[in-house]
Amino acid sequence: MNPYDYQLFVIGGGSGGVRAARIASSLGARVAIAESYRYGGTCVIRGCVPKKLLVYAAHFAEDFADANGFGWSVPPVEFSWPRLIAAKDKEISRLSARYEDNLVGSNVITLYGTARVVDAHTVEINGQRITTEHILIATGGTPFLPQIPGIEHAITSNEVFDLPDLPSRVLIVGGGYIAVEFAGILHGLGAQVTLCYRGDQVLRGFDEDIRAHLQAEMVKKGITVLLHQDVAQLERLPDGSLSVGFASSGDSSLAVDAVLYATGRIPNTQGLGLDDIGVAIDRSGGVKVDAYGKTNIDSIHAVGDVTHRIALTPVAIREGVALAKTLFGPTPIATDLTTVPSAVFSQPPVGTVGLTEEQALSQCSEIDVYTSIFKNMRHSLSGRDERTLMKLIVDSASQRVLGAHMVGSDAPEIIQGLAIAIHMGATKADFDETVALHPSAAEEFVTMRDKISKKRSNDLSSFSRKSSDKT
Ligand code: NDP
């Protein structure tokens, strides 16, 4: 007879924690889960889901403008931020309730409150101590804010979804996922957007061509991108606006109505009591785990953003499933995190899977790079000057496709399919033998024939591209 109140106690009701709890319960374990705010976590409440709804909303601006080229006369349109936020809130409430219902339906005990780990087999919540065979830390992350004077005037992705009004002038600080996504959203909805990034090109870590292409498209749309620049201070002015002082432009300042910081996220470990009981934390603040999600204490585990590895919902879900099966299934399962696709819902969006050109060159002695830049058929009539970029990275020796990258409409939808092929080890010949689906942008991925071969020592800057119009 198991001596504990529960076999698994999960702290954090986000994607990873909820999935682990449900799978563990389905495998026969007695499971409880604690959430301090709302079930659904970052992804559902203030991340992927509301963000994607806002991306859809923002895209209508271009759809209305493009319609004219297709014979439509669009009357003057108006946008209501409060109406969008109310609709978004309703959907988020529906989804959050569904998460909780699914837990209850899976026989998981759901608790509200801030839980703390007392020892290897005890948690405390709302003043009550509960014993458990295993503890899962799935508390996610929280926005990181650099400490500069006036930072209290900035908002983060936590607050931006609930602003009472759309700010007219916005400064976005950072050049990562959230920064470029919100630059597109707020610009599309009508704000004047300036993005300030400390590096030379947004989306560090992505393929260099993807970075350059997206940045150029963002600028074409009217987003101001300040590079090699950082904010030194923020000051609230009497009229309620904000004055932004920059680190390297003397006395010049920028007046805006809101400053959105998107400067990364840090693991949510504060107040959990992990230090007190000796759970190892890595240098970036993430809970240190092995391939099975176990910390240095045998009964304590962690999944998702709190481990500060790949902060993506599907990864947290995978880790949650693997952990539950490891603890309560027949055999331990390590999460396979090779070829994790990801998307940036910028405008235009980015989709990517596998190695970038730079990564491939560091791993292979020679690679073949196939690149295509073209105008989508839609823009032959819309008149919009927007280009799509597609890129395949192939190992010259094995002909295996190592990476696929795209900036352009539907990139996330297209890359998900390619991720299957790349995960299965498809070769360039497999791509070539696949019949094209015409007319589509996606067909370009199976019709790219012009390659540039590069040896490891090659100068990346000598790279040239094929350019064409897809009309
Ligand atoms: P990212 O790590 O993607 O980007 C952080 C950005 O902030 C980088 O450009 C970084 O610059 C910059 N930065 C960091 N510290 C400072 C500082 N002190 N001063 C100025 N700039 C700074 O973080 P995000 O906040 O955008 O997103 C967090 C994570 O959430 C992502 O990494 C991703 O895993 C996940 N996410 C995924 C999404 C998706 O799948 N579509 C959407 C949104 C988030 P530098 O490049 O120089 O380090």
C-alpha cells in the first residue's frame, strides 16, 4: 500500500503539468495538481493562444488593403481594441475551463493556491501539508526585465494582452520571438511601432538569411527597427506618455505611449522552496534535470519552461508525457528533442526545422544550400511588395535534408509537414521525387534545383541566391 496522500503532486497547471497529470492518472496513479492563477498556463492564458488570436486580428489590415486588387471596394474600416480583447478573453476563459474539466474528467484532484516544496515527499498549499511519492515542478517562466531607471513604467507580454486601449506609439525592446511577433501585431492593428534591439539583426540563433529577410520585410511594412541600440532609462511625462532615453545616442529621446519589454523569460522557481531542500538549479536559473526529467533528488522532477531548455509548448507536453510514462508506465522514456520545429508568428511568419546553414556548416564538411526568393501569386494582384524566402540545407555527402526554413505566408503550416520528412531522414532526392502541389508556395520546397555547395571553411558572406517571381 502506497503510504503517501498522492503518487504524483504537480505544481503548475500549464501545458506540461496538465499533460503529465492526466497521463499519470490514466496509468493508474493518484494525482493532484496545484495552480496559483488559472489552468492553462502561459500558452493558454498569456502566450501562444491569445497571441495567435491577435495575429489573426492584425492581419485583417493587409487583407482589407489587398482586397482592392481583386476587385473589392472595401468601405472605411474601424478597429476596436476593447472588442478584440473581450472576444479573446472569452475564448481564453473557455479554454482554461476546458483544461480544468479535462483534469477533473481524468480523475486528477485540482487545487488552487501557491504550493511550496517542504521536503522530498511533502508539499504545502494553503497552509495544508500533503505527502506525495513524486513531485513535479511545472511552474513555467516569467518575463525578465533588465533593471534600468524607470523600468516600472514598462509592460511585458503579461500585461500587453489586457491593455484597456491600443497605444498609438509603442517601443518594443528585444529582438526575439515575442518582440517581432508583437511588432507585427501592434503595427497591423494601427500602432506606430519602433523595435529596439541590441544586436545587428533580429532573431538571433535563426538562420542568417531568415533573420535578414524577416527584418527587411518588417521595415518594408513600416516598422522602425533600431539596431545596436539599448534603452538606458524610461521616464513618465506629465501627459502620461513615456520618454525613452537610449544608451548610445547622446541626448536624443523617443516619446511613446507604451514600452513593451520582450527581453527573454526566466524560470519560475521563486518561493518554491527548492533551494532549501537542495534541488540543483543551473546557471540560467532553470531546474536541472536528466533526460527523464528527474532532478538531483529522486522523487522531484521538472518539465517545461522551468527547466530553461527549449521553451515551447509542444516540448513541455512531450516532456510531461515522457515523465508520466517513466514514473508509472512499463519503461522509462526520454524525450526526443531532435528536429523540433518552431514558428515565429511575425508578419510575415517564420517556420523552421532542423539545422541552420551556420549549424550545418559546423557539423558537416560540405553542405548544399538551396534558396528561393519569390513573390507569392496573391501579390501579383494585391500589388504588395512582399517576398517569400525558402531555404533547404542538405548534407552533401549523405544528401540528407538537415534543415528547412521559410519566411512567408503560411510558413508555420508548411514547415510542420516538412518536419515529418526531416525527422524521418528524408534526402533531397525524396523531396525532388515528391510531386508538386500546384499552384502553391509550398511546392517550391520540392522544386528547388539550383544549389550552392559550401565547404566548412567557406566564407558565408559570399552566399548568393536564386530570385524569381512565383506568378
Ligand atoms: P527570446 O530569448 O526569444 O529573445 C529575447 C530578446 O531580448 C533577444 O533579442 C535578446 O537579445 C534580448 N535581450 C535579452 N536581455 C536583454 C537586455 N538585458 N537588454 C536588451 N535586450 C535584451 O525571448 P522572448 O522573451 O522573445 O521569448 C521567450 C521564449 O518564449 C522564446 O525564446 C521562445 O522559446 C518562447 N516563445 C515562443 C514563441 C513561439 O513559439 N512562436 C512565441 C513567444 C515566445 P540577444 O539576441 O542579444 O540575446
